[in-house]
Amino acid sequence: MTELAAKTSHEPTSIEEAEEVQEAPLQEPHESHGHSVAAWTGVLIMLVGFTVGTLGIWFDQNIVTWVGVVAIVIGAIAWPLLARLGFGPKAH
């Protein structure tokens, strides 16, 4: 194998390179994608709201539909509110 081919290959060519590959993280550090209490709570409230609203539409119950809509709004407000109260993603 030529030196150029060895450098462009994805396989390590020495024990040191193999150890570096094993120690390297699987992913680069990145921003949190909603892995927080605030995000999970907001999404859960909104999912319940969508479910209740859908059932209200399905069974032609306007009150139930509007309860679902209100729950969606509450979830959308709860998410950033909880994040500001300290339940958001933690700094790495």
C-alpha cells in the first residue's frame, strides 16, 4: 500500500493510530437537541393536547377539541418557561 493510499484509507496503519481511533469520540460535541426536563415536559404536554384535540374532532365534541388546543398552547409556553427556571439543557 502506498503512503498516499494509507493516509486516505479509513483503516489505521499502525498500533498508535488504532489506539487513537479507539479513544476518539463517536460524535463531535454539539448543542443539546432538547435533552432536558423542559423540552420533554413541553413536548409531552403538547402531545397530550394533540391527542385530546384529535379525539374531540373525531367525536365531534367542541369542548374537548378546545381543551386540546389550550393544552398545546400551555405546552408551548411551559417549555421556554421551564428552561428559564433552570430545567433547560445544561452547558457542557
